[in-house]
Amino acid sequence: MSGRADLFVVCKSCGSEVSAYVTECPYCGTRLRKRAPKLERDRPPKRSRGTSRARTRLARLRANEIPGIRPDSRPWATIGLVLASVAATIAWESGAIAYHRLVVFGPPHDEWWRVLSAPFTYGNVGYQFAALLSVAIFGVLLERRHGPLVVAGIFLCAGSLGMVVAAAVESFPLAAGGNGAALGLLAAWAVPGLLAARRGEEVELDWLGVGVFALALLVLPAIITEADALAGATGAIAGLLLGRPLARLRPARG
């Protein structure tokens, strides 16, 4: 037998075992090689009559599953976060609830729920598109790696913590939308690649694309009033801090 190393390789970014015949990690999207290796077409050597047939015992595969590659599951947490943001916007646009009751508009006082609802609420369509596109992309990547609970937790923690800091530091803040939450997801997803690059390992990630998304989210406050710069920076820092221990965990399987 040629051994397990012929069938699987280890992703340097997320540490998961994937098929040796794929070019990108299905869990984190890291590019493993420029092109897939060629399949050997040589005939297997003939066995002597007295040799018993060797059998490989593998775990039972699920439906539509390929050895070494987990079948894609729907990113329910990411879908739910995007839909919740759309629902919050529809709620205030339709007059079901006032906009200022959902966002951080001055000190929250006893309306503490505003720090939780503000990351889901948008008053600008362009801001909503940019933030939710980032949430969708990096939420899906992170959910494939660690599962839905991690994505929901990082979104709420990074987004709400950014609103709390903005309300506590700024004299009369106006903060809404998910720039902090999106930056938190982006930063948490990028941590394994950053750590690998720091160790001198070769990581084939699209750093230019990640940088473009991060820069766009960071400069949004200069264009959109409700996109608070302090909330965004706090969300990015929270994502980096949460992503560090997550980088030591093995990707979720399922």
C-alpha cells in the first residue's frame, strides 16, 4: 500500500486533511497548489496466487461524499445573519419600529437592546450591500471551518462590542450597521493564515482580495455617517482576539 500520505494532504492554513487531488482547501479556501497532480495510469502489479487481497478499512461515507472532502452544508448561520439584517431594515422602513430605537443614537441608557440590534440595521443601501457582502463571504468561509455557532458568536460579539465602545467613548454617537461585525468575521478567518505567514510558511491566500474588503470596511465611516469608525476598529480587534484560540482548534466536521 502506498500509505495515507498519497491520498491526503494537510492544509497549512486550517490544519484539516483534504484530498491530494484538489487545488483548494474546501474548508478555508486556501490554495494548496497551482494544478492538481496527474493520476498514475500504470497498471497495478500482479499478486502471487498465495497472497491474500489487502483490504483498506475506511469510515463509511455519507451520501454524495468524496473521500477526504466534506460535502458542503448550507451555511445556516450566515444566511440567518444576512436575513436578520434585511428584516431589520424592512421593519423600520415600513414604520413598524422607529429607526432610532434600533441603532445607537446617543447613550442607550435603559434601551440596552440597541447595541444588539444596531449591527443588523442600515439606513444606507450602499453601506448595507458592502457590509452584508463581506459578512456573506467571510461568514461562509468561517462557518465551513468551525461551524454555525462560531460565526453567530463572532458576529454578535464583534458587532455589539463595537457599539458599546462607540456609545461609551463618543459624546453623542450615531452608530449602525455591521462594519464591525464584518471586520470581526474577516479578521477571525484570516488569523490562521497570518500565523502561518509569521512562522515563515508558504500560504497561498488571496491577500490582495482580503485587503480590499478590509480597507473598504475601514473607510466606510469616512463616507457613511452611520458607519462608526470606532465600532469598526473594535470589531476587527475582537475578531483577531477570538480568532487566535480558534486557530488552535481542528475544523468542524459535519
